[in-house]
Amino acid sequence: MDPQLRLAFNGDFAPEKYAVLLRCVNETEKWPADFRISETPIFLTDEFTDEATRAANAIIDLTRTAEFARDAASAVPKGLEVPNESAHPNFLVVDFGICGEGDRLVPRLIELQAFPSLFGFQLLLLHCMRKAYPAIPRNWTSSFGGIKDEAYIELLRRTIVADSDPENVVLLEIEPEKQKTRVDFAATQTLLGIRPVCVTKIKKRGRQLFYDRDGREVQI
């Protein structure tokens, strides 16, 4: 971990600032965070960040082989295939645990998922941390690769919404208002203008899907 940032943060920390962080996270969007928010971010060194990035890229490379595609296809039961599935997902999230190995900290894989989990919330949390903790440098970011906030939002918009009208794009979930990650749904709606919609609220007519938006039936 970065010792200079850690010392600066610890020296400036106060419970009142943590309370500011919680208010920001829980009151900025229409839904609060239904999970505990840590008092502090983890300040990774450039060396550890590079190691985690290399490990993530190596794992992703393995998913792009013909062998992986064949094995993945055979894992899906017959009749449950998704029609017109793309060759590769638009998103991959690699979750690492930080483990001790001798006198070093190393990343170890926990989970790999092809879903944009918490992509809206992580930007909300970053903004709230900057607001609550002056000790965090304004140019510090939680984004691997150092992508700037505006570029991150634009990339997210281009990937999810593309050339569509945001009202024709939905974040489909089962009872989204009851999910632990509902704060992310709300943050994504704020960033991109797309609404979380329960799968049970979708109407199907022919080969078209619709949902209710403020009393209007809107095609997805």
C-alpha cells in the first residue's frame, strides 16, 4: 500500500468526515447503499496496481481462446442458449483478494463476471470520498488505468447506450428496488438516463418489448 497517502489520510481522518461520506453516498441518489461503506479507500502502489492489471489481462486473454469458447458453450444446458449472443461480453469484472505471500501482498482471483456490476456506484463513491476527505489528492482515482471521470462516463455511455435513445434502454433486474446493489442502479440512471426495470413489468407484443415510463408505454 502507498505509505505516503496512508499517513496523510490517517492523520487527517475524523469520524465527522466519515459521516459526511455516508451522507453523500446515502443521500445523493434515490436509493441508499444497503451495505457497509468502508471508512477509507485502499491506496495501492503503482507496482501493485500494475501487477493486478497484468493478472486481470492474463485471465481475460484466456477467455478469448477457441478452447474457452468451446468449453463455455458446452457448460450451458440445451435449450437455455441465448440467441444472437455476441462473441465476447462488453464487460468483464475481475475480483481479486489481496493476500500475503512472504513479505509481499499479491492479488488472487476470487471471481470473474461478465456484468457491469457497480460501474455507476464506484464513480459515486469516488466523488463522495473526494468531497469528504480533503487529504485525498484531487487527481487520485479508483479507476485502473487512470481514466478521467468524464472519459469514464463517456465510455460507459458509448458501450451501454451507444446511438440509442436512453429511454429505449433499460437496466433489467428482478425487483431492482429490493436488490442490495440498488444504489448502483440509481447511480447508473443518473449518469446515463436509463431506468432500472423489473423483468415482471415488461410487456411483450410479437417480437417487441415495452415498459411503462411515467404513464407512457415505451419500446425497449
